[in-house]
Amino acid sequence: MATVNFSVPDDVKEAFNATFRGQNKSAVIAELMREAVEQARRRQRSHEAIGRILERRQHAPILSESDLQKARETERP
């Protein structure tokens, strides 16, 4: 298991200690780090998906409003 050392503002440390009093703070920090990593990965996947969508839109055919209306009408049961 690795050891991580970092500095935080005093008010954050005090709030953390008060909030998680009586809990295994190493376990709490590890869980918070896991959540932060997963959030960052989700954000990255989201940005990549948006990039792919925008790239595809550049190559999509341009349809007029009447073309869109016809497509809506023919695709509905």
C-alpha cells in the first residue's frame, strides 16, 4: 500500500476531521480518491463522446426544414 502526503488548508482539515470523527480517515480518503478518479474518467468519456458526435455532425447531410418534416411524418405510425 502506498503513502500519499499532501497539504490542505487548515479549514478543510478541520472540517474533514470533524465530519469523519471516529472513522478510519485513510479509508475515507481512499474512497474519496476512488470517487474522484471515476468522476474524472466519466468526464473524459463524456468529452470524447461529445467530440465524436460533433465530428459526425460535420459530415452529416444538411436537410431542409421540409425534409425534416417529411421524415417525421413518414417515420410515425
